[in-house]
Amino acid sequence: MDRLLEFAGNNTLLVFALVTSFFLVIVTELRRKAGEVTSVLAGDAVKLINNDAVVVDLRSAESYARGHIVNARNIPFDELDARLDKLSNLKGKPVVAVCDAGITSTKAVDKLKKAGFESVYSLKGGMTGWSQDGLPIVTGKKTKQKK
């Protein structure tokens, strides 16, 4: 114990940096939890999709046509407010919001939660992360687009 106190006394700047880093991690984690923005990794999204989650692709129609998750519904972010009534029957189901990189989907999660959706998730990393994990993507118009 004496050596620990001696180390702390001789390296006050290092000890201060360690304690500050520790508290910053704690504060950041508490803020993330309080915000209730739930991001899921691609593997967790697959589990949700297998358990009847609905995927809402927030990208443009062109991006959606270039590649999307199987059975994803394409609702561009700009049109989300206007089309919330068409999604109202999904309020009891889990919803996974997807965009290019996971930034726009976080905003959509907030909107959907305010609209009364119970379990809404943002795909961390968006379609970029999905592709990098080697998960399947449907291109073109091979699947029916649900509206």
C-alpha cells in the first residue's frame, strides 16, 4: 500500500489522467443509457429479424435498389413523418431502423419512440456495417416493396 501511495505521489499527472478517464467513461455510459437510444450490432439485428422484427430502410429509393436487407420496407427519412400512420400497426413489434451509417437511423428511433413505438432499434453502422459483416443483401427489385 505504501508503494501505491508513493507511486501516486510521484506521478500525480498520470493518476489524475486515469481518474478523469474513469469518470468520463462512467458519465458517457450513463448519458447513453438515459437517452435510451438503442443501437444494435448486425448480429443482434439478425436475431431481432428472426423473431419477427420489421426492418425500415430510411435511405433513398436509389440506395435501397442498390442493396437492402431482405424484406426491408423502404421509407426515406424525409417521408417518415408523413408515413407514420402506415406503420402504426407495427407499434407492438420490434422495429430495426437502417440507414447508410447509423446516424440517420438514430434520429428515426427518436421519432418512432415519440410516436408510440415500443421497441425500436438503430442498426449500428447502418448498411455499411451490415455489408462489412458479410450479411446478405438483396439488390434490384427481387423482393416486393411493402408500403
